[in-house]
Amino acid sequence: MRRLLNTLFVMTEDAYLALENENVVVKQGDAILGRVPLLTLESIIDFSWRGASPALLGACAERSIGFSFLTPQGKFLARVCGENPGNVLLRQQQYRIADEAAASLVFARNFIAAKIYNARTVLERAKRDHADSIDTEALGTISAAMASSMRLARKAENADDLRGLEGDAAHQYFTMLGQLILQQRNAFPFTGRTKRPPIGRVNAMLSFGYTLLAHDCAASLESVGLDAYVGFLHTPRPGRQSLALDLMEELRAVFVDRLVITLINNRVVRGTDFEEKENGGTYLKKAGRQKFITAWQEKKREPITHPFLEEKIPWGLVPYVQSLLLARTVRGDVEEYPSFLWK
């Protein structure tokens, strides 16, 4: 089993990253802010605007260390990819599946059914654990509707029908997610999902978390030999990691959404950790991003029993395990892609 290594997050906006003697060196002007050995890293996420040296990018690509550039506010810009370690036949088969609507639909149905299943489980757990604090009747109604959407998703006859079912279930889910906020409700009102830009503090954290999850999924897919840019549900588009977006669908609620709710309810993040921009969007300030990233890394180290493998692994390896299972299904070693169904 792959070992979970570290992710280096560079938050200083005017930092520059360079390579010195197999180390990542983070510089701010003439000052050295930090030095990290490459062999301890599996990925680097850079929020600075100055970037990194070609030598460092080449070394990361050679060692399959994921390197993503984001704006200081957390918007994804670009990702550096090295030589793919997988068999070219795997990618050829991936492209064949992506070009065939019926073949793609088989995978897409599993992604979306699992997404709805996991989102519904998040709500059901809240109903069980906090029955005195939430509207259990409304939640029960939404949960039943989502269960119906999940069953229909497994039988969807085309991608448009599937996307419609996914959209309806997502809308239902997000109308109830605010009920799970039990503390700081005045500071964190939530009535629905908005993006590009994210409106409100909850949406700011959701968007930030989804960006981090997309990075992890893309890195995992590439590590097993798949092309993160050619998806089965999300259609190919220049610059979009379509397969990474496919893979992360089933992980959004159980990884990002639950973490966001926990950070609010435990008062780890506060209203003062956010700022409003001229475009109307809400974004985490640097201190807020640091709090989120710290919790994100702690979450990735937590153990979980994988529902398909029935083995204990860290949460952070779930995208890699799902990528491995996806690659085996594409090759034909596994009959049907075993989605991640959280229990």
C-alpha cells in the first residue's frame, strides 16, 4: 500500500520556491523561510504569485510530486504534470471509454449514485446525532427524495438524465446542510450553494476545500497511470481536470462538507477569518486558510476502514485507493467500479 507523505502548502503571497540540493527552498526576497526535502513530499500547493523555478518544477515532475498553483484566495490556476508512470494501453482504453457514451455512462452512474448516497448519509447521521437541534421532519423528507434520486441515478439511460438527477439531489442536500450548523449560526448563515464567486462564508470554505480535494484526486489519478483531464461524466474541456472532478464527486460530502461543518461547530473558524471582495465573493483570509489547511492535513491522517477493501487506511489515501480501483476497472480487471460508500 502506498505511504501517505506530506503536502507542502506555501501561503506567503510573495514567496518564491527554488530547488537546492534535493530540497524545496521557500524564499521571500533574500530571506529563506523554509527548507523541505523532496523525498518527504507527495505534493506542493503554492498560493503565492511569484511562482517557482523551472528546476524545481522539473524535479517535481520527475518524482511525480504534484505541484498546483492557486491564487492567494484559493482559486485553481494550473498544475504541473510529469511523465505518466502507467502503461500507455491503460490510457488508450480510458480514451476509448470516454469516447463512447454508453461505456462512459456506466462509470458516471456509479460516481453520481455514490455522491448522493454519501451526501444522504451525512444528513442521516446528523438526524441521528442531533435530533433535538435540527428539523428532523424536513430532513427526513429530503433524505427520502435523495434515496429516490440515487435509485434512479443507477438506472439513468443517458448523461443528461443523470446530470438532472444529480442537480436535483444536490439542491435538496444543500437546502438542508445549513441545519447541521449548530454553533455560530448568525456568523455562518447558509441557504444554498453558490460559486464563481462563492457567496457567504460557508460557500467560501466549501469552494476552498473542493479545490484541495481536486488537487489530491488529480495527483492520485496520475500516480496510477490515468489521465486526470479526460473524464467519463465531466466532458473534456481545455484546462479542466475532468476525471478528477468525476472522482471527487463521491468524496465531496464526506470529506469537505463534514470538515467545514466541524470547523464551524467547534469554533475553529470565526467570522473574522473571511473577507468580501469587490466581485461580491467571500474568501478566507490567510489566517483562515491556515486554520483550514491544518484541519485538512489532520483529517487526512485519520484512520478509516475502506468499505470495499475492508482495510484500515488514512483518509488521505482514499483518493489514491479509488484511483487504483478505477484503473483496474478501466483495464477490465474489475467488472464494475466499486464506488466509495461511506458507512
